[in-house]
Amino acid sequence: MKILVPVKRVIDYNVKIRVRPDGSGVETANVKMSMNPFDEIAVEQAVRLKEAGQASEVIAVSLGVQAAQETIRTALAMGADRGILVVTDQELQPLAVAKALAIIAGRENPDLILLGKQAIDDDCNQTGQMLAALLGWAQGTFASKLVIADGFATVVREIDSGLETVRLKLPAVVTVDLRMNEPRYATLPNIMKAKKKPITSLTSDELGVDLVPRIKTLKVTEPPKRKAGIKVASVEALLDKLQNEARVI
Amino acid sequence: MAILVIAEHDNTTIMSATLTTLGAAACIGGEVHLLVAGKLGGEIAAAAAGIVGVTKLLVADHKEYAHDIAENLAPLVVHLAKSYTHVLAPATSTGKALLPRVAAQLDVAQISEIIGVVAPDTFTRPIYAGNAIATVQSFDKIILITVRGTAFEPVARTGGSALIESVVGTGDCGLSSFIGQELSKSERPELTSARIVVAGGRGIGSSDNFKLLEALADKLGAAIGASRAAVDAGFIANDAQVGQTGKIVAPELYIAVGISGAIQHLAGMKDSKVIVAINKDEDAPIFQVADYGLVADLFKAVPELTLALNKPR
Ligand SMILES: Cc1cc2nc3c(=O)[nH]c(=O)nc-3n(C[C@H](O)[C@H](O)[C@H](O)COP(=O)(O)OP(=O)(O)OC[C@H]3O[C@@H](n4cnc5c(N)ncnc54)[C@H](O)[C@@H]3O)c2cc1C
Ligand SMILES: Nc1ncnc2c1ncn2[C@@H]1O[C@H](COP(=O)(O)O)[C@@H](O)[C@H]1O
């Protein structure tokens, strides 16, 4: 079984985002970048399937600027076998990413594509579902558990009302949620080994995919700030405020 | 301009997320049709036809839609979408699984979790866990949108009278089958539409200790929420998670207990009207968004608060 894992380079989840004063976006200069946390979980799951003897090869794919290569290296250090980088300076939106991934899937013929459920920069939560649609495959979204057996993937999904189990025909797309696993840290020896693993670079022209965004971002602004509150000294004082000042209880 | 709204329901009742999504449709303007697809029971169609602002109710009552399988629902919505300028779904686990699949099949983009309508083709949506707000414009011939329920006023459940039309099924596509579900049963109000939410974090320490919060919640008629850390630790079920990647809530009162206030958590609750934080660490970031902060040991403060609420006022 071959597994494809799309990994996105995003601003690290610990960074405090700053909106550019001119409204053109958020500040990305001199900001720590990392692999999207959900994609780490996807890589971890793929590597575990390989370690369990269920997968033969794990391929990490990223679309983005040249530096997205570092994100692929992280996946390789976690245990992926090789990488594919689609280099572009284009602003990327889920439909375009899904189209590029569909073409790569057509070339690589994976049995399973594991994505993050959501990129923590655009917060779109779309790419996996779009990719599954373009390939005509089943989709297991927001997965917290994944079992592969007999040509099927059994997926436990985190849904608004609890948990749901579905059985998907393979090949399939699965998007992972937070509780699927705890991703490993790459060890120094594995980081060294990853440097020797192959990464193929492609351009969107070579892929024959149109990456031009469909949606135009007119401006990016700061969210409204909450007024600073007060500290109360006791439960009694709190109750008094809630009843007589805020009047919410 | 005509808008198709995809209803969120459990086959017997229309969920409140449908009403807020219809609220967003009203902001866009134009005729609004509502699609209820499922294996329907009871009087759901009749009830849905009474929702204010809906002129036509499309009922797709077929077994292939019984479990909200996106692979089965997508062909239905793709087929219907071609007669509309907009298709809206609530940003629920069902809507988020379905709408991108529909979008790709139509070769259009999808706009996730809008919080405002600027013009019929221009919307605002949070990015970076709500630390920035993007204003985006669509140029697609059909605009597909998921709607953040907390950002729009719900339309009234009754008072309208939509024409009812049944829609033929598109069959089971054979890709995905429903095996089972583990639903969290609770008598408490539903988290995303509750007037008061009492939420617990890692500081609660165990699932047993969550009973302290439950007692308080019951006193207040509140729903129970949680941080990711509390869910990860197994104190409470996944559907209680509030945050960037969990549920978005904006109740009149949010009481955060033993929650530090990470940005990913704030993303899910900072639009609450009044925020109370109970935390023993006076430097916890949650205090920066709290209207009323109480620096205290929760094991003392929570029972005290519950007790105080028992006293006649
Ligand atoms: C990709 C990604 C997505 C995420 N999505 C979410 C999300 O949707 N929702 C979410 O919540 N988090 C999310 N997180 C996790 C988030 O970053 C934090 O780790 C999490 O919110 C912390 O939960 P907590 O506040 O309960 O725990 P902690 O940060 O450990 O805080 C516990 C708090 O309890 C207090 N405390 C302890 N004991 C007591 C006591 N006896 N009395 C009073 N106070 C006490 C402590 O002072 C502390 O402030 C996400 C993280 C990532 C990377
Ligand atoms: N530029 C990209 N390169 C590789 N994978 C991506 C990219 N953008 C999105 N993805 C994948 O799609 C998932 C969901 O992203 P999104 O739909 O943008 O929230 C991510 O977790 C990644 O697995």
C-alpha cells in the first residue's frame, strides 16, 4: 500500500499573528514556520502504517515556495520515504491545491491519501474533500481512528454530536483530526538520514495545473478587541457582578 | 438571485444551525429555498415548511441520505446547485464534509465559515484562528459558502409557508457505508446554541471532577464545553471541544474553569457576550479576555458558586 501525505508549511501555531497595517495580509517576514500540526498527525499515521507492515511507501507532498522543502524534510525525518515539492509563488487556495494533488495521485497511484483536516492559516477545511471529489474516491473526514483491512478503511470520525464510524472503499482520502495520534519528534539521526532522502521538484506548468486563485482577498484586518475586564475578589463578588452588572444570570 | 440552503437536521428535527444559515441567506437577499435530505421521520417536512423566509422546501427523503454520507449527498446538491446563485450550508461537521466535495465537482471555490455579508459576492471570514479577518470576493457563477452560526441571527422557526417539492434520489454511490455512531446523550442545551456555557480545561483534572462543572451547569441551565486538553485527557467527549478546530460558541455567558486561554481555545469563544474565568494562575492569558476574572482554586470556587446559586435571591 502506497500512502500520499500532503503537508503544508504554515506559520507556527505558537506565533502571535500580526496583521499588516496596510491590510494586505498577515506579517510573514521573520516569522517561525512549521508543518501544519494536523499534517504532522497525518505523517505520523502514515509512518505507523508503514512500521506495522501495512504500507510500503510514504510520500510527502507540498505545494508552496521553495522553503516548503523544509516541511517535506520534516516529514522525511519523521519516517516518510520521499518527497514531491510543487514550487510556486502563487497564493494557493484549496481547489487549486486539490487539483494539483489529484494529478500527482494520478501519477503515483496511492491507495490512501492522508491529509490534515484543516490548515491553521487559512482555516479552510476543504482540500481533502475536494481532492476526494476530483478523484471520485471515498472521503473519511475528521478522523480520530483509522484501520485498514481487506481493501477497506474503517474510520472513526469526530462529528458535532459525538463519534461516527464509516467504512470506505480504497483507494480513499482520509483527513485527520487531533486525537488520531501524538506525532513523534524527529530524532537527530533521523534528521540526518532525511537529508539523503529524495525530493522531486516540479512546477505547476510541468503538472499542467492552473493554480490561479478563484477567490480574491480584498483586505485583511484585525479582529475587534475585547475590552479589558476586571478581577473580582470572591465568588460572592462574582455572583453580584453577574446578577446586577452584566445581568446574565 | 436564488439561494439554496442545506438544512442541518437529525431526520426528525431541524437544528438551530439551519436557522442561522437562513439568517445569513437573508443578509445576501433574494429567494431562499431549503433542502432537507435524509431518511426523514415524523413531521420534519411540515415543520421545515413553516420556517420564515423559505419560499420552497425541497425534500429528498431517500435511504441513501440517511446518515449524511457526503459521497451520496454531493451528487444531489451538485444537481440542484445549477439553478442557484448561492448554496449555503452551516459550518457543522456535516456541512464542512459536504460542501467542498460539491464545490470541486462544480469546479468552483468554496468560502468557509463566513461571519459577515458585505455584498452578495463579498464576505468576511476569520483566518488564523480568528486573529485576522479576511474580506473575500468570489467570481464564481455559483457561490458556495459555509456559515458560522454564531455570527448571524436565526430566522423564526414558524410563521412561514413554503411550497413543498420532493426531489428524486441520486442513489448510493457505493464508496462509503455507515457502520455506527456513539452520540453523546445529554439533557443539557446544545453547546453551540446554549445561552450559558460552562467549560472546563486541564485544570479540572479528571472526568470525575467534571461533575463539579455539571452541577454548576445544571444550576444555570448551561451547556458543558471543554478545552482540547480536557478532551485529549479523556475527561469529556470530543464534541464538547471549543476552539479553532472544535466548536464555535458565542453564548451570553461563558464560564471558563481551569482553562489557560490558548489562542486556539479563544478562537472558539471570544465572541461570547460575557466571559468569566476561574483560574488559580493570575497570569493565565484567559484573564486578558475575561470580563470577570476570579483567581482561585476551582475546587473551592466552583462548589461555592453552585451553592450560592442555590440560595434564594
Ligand atoms: C492545531 C491545534 C489545534 C488546536 N485546537 C484547539 C481547540 O480547538 N480548542 C482548544 O481548547 N485547544 C486547542 N488546541 C490546544 C491549545 O493550544 C491548548 O493546548 C489547550 O487549549 C490547553 O487547554 P487547557 O487550557 O485546558 O490546558 P492548560 O493550558 O494546561 O491550562 C490549564 C489551566 O488550568 C489552571 N488550573 C490548574 N489547576 C487549577 C485549579 N485547581 N484551580 C484553578 N485553575 C487551575 C492552570 O492555571 C492553567 O491555566 C489546539 C492546538 C493545536 C496545535
Ligand atoms: N499548499 C499545500 N501543500 C500541501 N498540502 C496542503 C496544502 N494546502 C493544504 N494542504 C493539505 O490540505 C489540508 C487541509 O487544508 P485546508 O483545506 O486549506 O484547510 C492540510 O492539512 C494539508 O494536508
